[in-house]
Amino acid sequence: MTAFLGMPAHAPRGVGHLRGEEPFPAAARRALNDAQLRRNLGKATSTIRAKRAAVVGELPDWEELRAAGRAIKADAMRNLDRYLLQLEAAVTERGGIVHWARDANEANAIVTSLVQAAGATEVVKVKSLATDEIGLNDALAAGGIAAYETDLAELIVQLGHDRPSHILVPAIHRNRAEIREIFLREMSDVDPGLTDDPAALAEAARRHLRRKFLSATVGISGVNFAVAETGTLCVLESEGNGRMCLTLPQTLITVMGIEKVIPTWADLGVFMQLLPRSSTGERMNPYTSMWTGVTAGDGPQAFHLVLLDNGRTAALADPVGREALHCIRCSACLNVCPVYERTGGHAYGSVYPGPIGAVLSPQLTGIQDNASLPYASSLCGACYDACPVKINIPSLLVHLRARHVEESGASVEALTMAAASWVMSSPRRFGRAQRAGRIYRPLGRRGGGLPPPLAAWTRSRDAPVPPARTFREWWRDEHGETP
Amino acid sequence: MTAGAREDVLARIRAAERGDSDDAGTAAAGYRQGGELSGSALLDRLAERLVDYRAKVRRVSAETLAAEVEAALAARGARRVVVPAGLEVPLPDSVAVTIDDGLSAAELDSFDGVITGAAAAIADTGTIILDGSAGQGRRAISLVPDYHLCIVPAEVVVELVPEAVAMLAAAASRPLTWISGPSATSDIELERVEGVHGPRTLEVMLLG
């Protein structure tokens, strides 16, 4: 047990998937050279953008719903301790068992021991970003437990020994031909005549997982919304794999980031409109399951809820940055982002890619561990317009850039600006500096940049060539006096 | 292992929220709480939205219900169906009907279909909602069989999502399943394909 020291507690290193192996610019450069990836992403994101625009346009009160979603989330974050305790009490009263985890390691240990206590060596999983974030599958494997991903896209990622690249569709970087290849290679029971027709691929997944569903004893899920008032948990999905995992096993373990709590039952009236239309571009997703603790004779008779911090309270401690915790994981900001559309999700290095990932991941890990992400944006603002809970992502990016500079100590840029300020505050010093600058005229002519350590500034900018004669010199020559 | 985790996380939250203003900034509820459609226009909207998501829809009355159910099952070729206890629907003699009494998943998998009622339906989104009460049954029975015939009485149909949420407030602690069309996926190139793990055919009878 560690005592609470009052310092922000970030997600620990060495576990889970919140940090990339290289900074965004390096990863992005490689992704940009992958023409197949760009084609796959361009096709998928343009499809989903059109669908979303159509169903959002149907609602005359979309802006009011966004405002309500934002207000509800702000209230939830401001009173997070109270709502979590209310949720805990309601779940417990209905026969559920609530666990608290400070970080990924604790959450993984809790889930692993619960599965072992249930006597299971296999679990079926509903797509869950929280469990991807903490690297649960790796931890379960280390504990001798095989975790089967059942969402089609997660299955594609798992079978392809790959990493998720999108919040909603983790295999968005794969096209149908690539998916067929993966299924033929990895599914022992697949029909060798499998075509790349999406319906045939979905059918193959159905056959592959059917027996697993019908025999699984432990299911593991995340959660989209948790209602403090009633203790009700909600999972939205499309395929029915979620219903299978939430309904058929005897034991259900749900891992929930603490920011998922919403205050009241009535709040679902807002979020059940905002989320489906923003994520899959449907009026409603095919299936939503809502459950409250344990119901005798219906579904799992043992239910565990694991409440996960893993850096969320560190984000909460930044009064500006905490807005990133309002995210309902719809992925609309990814689909409209010109940067994401070209680099894909892997370049961000975290299970939370795209604009929201660029403001969320650095806050969960500490900015120094994801320092390049707040710069992975052109600040065009499309993400803010698309966000169903009106997270002002561009202003958060700027805020985190400022925090990064402050927390990094003096930079070359800051020192240069300080020097410029000193020079420009005196006409004599300014005049001398202008004359001194002339020695760089030959460099400018050749199209070269500034010398190190200022070279970084001119890598993507032109440095103006210092004039042969300054304005002040011209004036003196014309008028015989200094202005 | 996690001794003190609860207290630590709560202490972190309270430290993070120190200095927050008490201004609750109460939720702006300017969104629509109630719809404008009623009667047959409401049912028409529900039917249209259900069909849009590839559900089959039949409009029936109390008089035609039995014949329509028989016709639907015959068209489907369903000979063995499972139903929840308390389903008050006339069922044809030509079909073997089993009332669920805690059947295993494997047993449920052997049926040709399931017939249930519904607790609510949302016209705007083409959604039916089951709450596990009499006539709707356990969640598993409307999940495992490949064909789901759902009978929706007109009186449980509302236009908007917030109306359904309000209507279900008293049932909030029951297991709820919201269903909008047959199971589907958009995971391959974000194109919607119907029919994955849940029932691949959803047929809805609007009664009234």
C-alpha cells in the first residue's frame, strides 16, 4: 500500500498501451509512405463522415443535445467522488462486487485473480478500450488465461498479431482482402474457399466464435456509461458479441475508467442519441445492453466492477485539461481529422489515437512521455465541431503545448526569444544586430536554413534573407541622420 | 493487493477537485423531451425506421395477429420456437412451442426462432426494448436463436429516445436490451453488413 502523496499519479510505464515506441513525427513519416494504408483510411473515413452528417442532420435539437452532454459530463467530473460512491453503493446493493484500481497493474492483477478464482482458463471479451489501455490480455496470458476478442475488428487485430488503430473500428487500417488473408492464415476452422465479401467474412467470424460463446464461463467487458443514480451499466455494440459476453457466462467482469460515470438515469436520453449518431453514423446501434448488478435467473450470477484510475485523476487535476475526460469514445474526431486520415492510428502510439488521443494520452501518462502528441495537429478545429460533447480539442492542444514548454524548462526557442527581447529593447543593440545579421546573407541565398541550434526553426520555414542595407542605413544615407 | 486503493483514488479525486467552484452549471435541458407524432403516423415512423435497418415489419390487429404469426413462421420455415413465460400471443398448432424454463445456451441454439413481446419502442430510431418481464423473458432467449419475432403493442411506442428513457425509469434495475435491426457490423471498411452473432433476422409485428 502506498500513501497518497498529493502528486498527480500518472499511468505507470512498462504496462499497457498508452505510449508509442517513437515520437509521432517519426511514426507519422513512415505511415505516410504506406500508400495502401492511406487508401484504406481515406475510403473508410469518407464513408463514415457522410453517414454521420446525414443522421446528425436529421435532429433539429442536435446542438441542444451537445450542450446537454457537455453540461452533464462537466457536472460528473466536478463531483466525481460523490457519483462514484453512489454508483458503488447501487451496484453493491444489487449483488455486484466493486473493486478499485489505482493503475493498470492493480487492475490487471484484480481481473486475473478473479478469473482464476472462477476456475477459468479462457475468457471471452467485448471490445473495450480500457482493457486495451491496461494491456489486460498480456497480463491474463501471463496468468495462464487465454483471452478471446469477439468484436470483429478486435478479432482481426488479434488474429493479425496487430495493434488497434481506431477507437470504433480497431482494424480500420485493413481492407477486405487483407482481412481475408488473416482469416485464412489464422482460423483453423475456416472454409478455404472464403471470399473477401464482407458478408462472407462476417459469417466466418460467426462460425469461428459460436462455440466459444456458448461454452464460455467468464466474460470481460468495458462500459460506455455507468449511471450513478441506479447502478446501471451500458454497453453499446452492433454484432451481438457484446450481448453474448454479457449474458451467457456465469461470471462477468467489467473494467471501467472512473470518468465513465454519469449522474442520472435521465442522462441516458441524451447520450443514447449522441453516441450512436456520432460513432457509427446510425440513428441507433443494433444492440445496447443495460444491467444493474445481478438479476436472479437472467445472465451472469457473479458480477465484478473494476473502477480504474490509471492517470485519470492526474488529468482531473488540470482544470483545463480535464475536459478530455468528457470523451464518450465515439471517434467522430478521428474521422474528420486531416492528420489522422493520413497517418492512421498507429502513429499516435496509444490506444487513444487521433485528436482526442493527442489530448488524452499525454495527460494519462504525463506530458513528457507523450510530448510530441499535442503537436500532432494543424489546429483546424474540425474535431471540435464534430465532438458530441463539445470538447474544445484545439484549445486543449494549445494548453498542453504550453504545459509541455513550461515543464520542459528553458528551450532554444525560449532563450532565442529572450535574447531578441534584450536586443530589440535598445536602438543601439538593434542596429548592431542588423549589421551582424548580414553575414548570413550568403546562407539565405543558397536556400539553406539557420545554423544550429536554430536549424529546427527553419526546417519547415524560410528565414528571410537579411537585406544588404537596412532601413535605418537607407534613411541615414538619404537624410543624413538616424531616425 | 488493493487495500487502500479505494481511499487513494477518492483522495486523488478530492485533491484534483479542490478549488473547483461550487457552481453546478446545471445541465441545459433544451433538447426535445417529447415527440409530436401520434396514432398511425407514429407507427408509420417506427415501421419506416425499422425497415431502414433491415428489420421485417408487419402491421397487425388483434384479429389478424394469430394468422400473421402463423404466416411469418411458415415463411421462415420455423418449426420449433422458444417463447418466454407469460407471452400472450396465440400460437399456431403447426409449430412446436417450448416455454423457456432456464434452457442452456446449447439448447437455445437448437431452436429455429424465438417470439417475444416488448417493453417499449422508439419510432425515431427504429428501436425495440425488452426489459425481461413476463412475455419478454431472459436476455439469452432473444439472443441465441437466429430468428427473432417481436410483437410490439402500439401503446408502448414513443417517438423520441428521452421518452423511452423516462418510460423505463421504473424498470431501470431490470436487464434491458435495446434492439435496432438485426445484428450487424461496420468493421470491414465501415460498410454495414447485417448478420453476425445476434439473430440475423428480426421481424417486428406492430400490433394496434
